[in-house]
Amino acid sequence: MLRLFIALPLPHKVETELDQLLVQLRPKSDNVKWVPAKNIHLTVKFLGDTDEKLVDKITGAIDEIATQYQPLETTLDRIGAFPNFHRPRVIWIGGSEPIEFIDDLAQDIDHQMIKLHFEKEKRPFKPHLTLGRVRQGRRVDKLVDHLQTFELKPIPLTLYRVVLFKSTLTPKGAIYERLYEARLGEERFGG
């Protein structure tokens, strides 16, 4: 079994800018498990433990969907928390304006994965990039106070690719491996 998810990876320039942001945020709380910038991505569908035999069908569905969408553009200009700043569990960055077509892309991927017998998403899709997860039962008051007044320099973001990632959990954190990648808006031809 492979632990899989489908996501839109970030361009290297955006990873670099998020790394600089994390350098500013890390000293504000050691009660948060911060995500390394190279591991930050926009997850559109978590598949979980998956039979290796399904990989070809999943990549075929990714190809089909990717050709229907052009690269997605937004600006990262907002930091938030799930479920909220009063009880933060996840610290995230996102855009205040919706990313054009991102909800449609996520729904199309969900629909195709349902055909392959994956569960339908139960919660509405909320595009975001996870910066860190609050350690269970810990307080992050100083960090929350800082984030609520933090002036985030807007970061332009263009998402070009849909990737099937394999996730391997280790004591030091998850290791992500790209199993397959499709460029948005690019036709692929069988050989």
C-alpha cells in the first residue's frame, strides 16, 4: 500500500519566500510543528493508503483533468488558523481572493477519485497552504497575538502542475516523493 495525495506544488521562488516567512514565525512559538517550506503544497485530495495497482488509473485521471485547466493565479496575502485564532490547530497562509477555478479543479479530482472508489470529500474545499500544526494541548497565545497584527507582504503565486505524491511518515516528519506530474493546460498524447 502507498500513502498518496494529489496536490499543486509551489514554484521554487514561492517556497523561498515562505521559508523567509517561517524564519520570522518560528521564534514566536515552539508549540507549533512548522512545515519545511519545501514540503508546503496545496492539497486537493488526500487518498490515504492506496493499492499500487490503482496508480495508473489515478495518473490517467490527473492527465484528463489537467488538460481542462490553465495555470491558476492568486496572491498569498492572508494568514489564518483552523478552526480559528481562538482555538488554533493549523496555521495557514492563503489568498483573500478565491483562486479562479480551484474549487472546480478540486471537485473534478474528487469526482474522478470517487469513480476509483475513494471516499467523497466530506468537508467543503478550503484552499490553503499549511505552515504549521499546533502541538496537541499546547497554547500559542504569543504567536496568535503576533499573527493577528502581522503585516504579510503579498506573495504572487501561479500554480502550474498537478502532482500525485507519495507520503512516507518518519519520526522526523513526512517525506514526499513525486510519483507523477501533469502540467495544467498541456495536452498529453499516448505513444
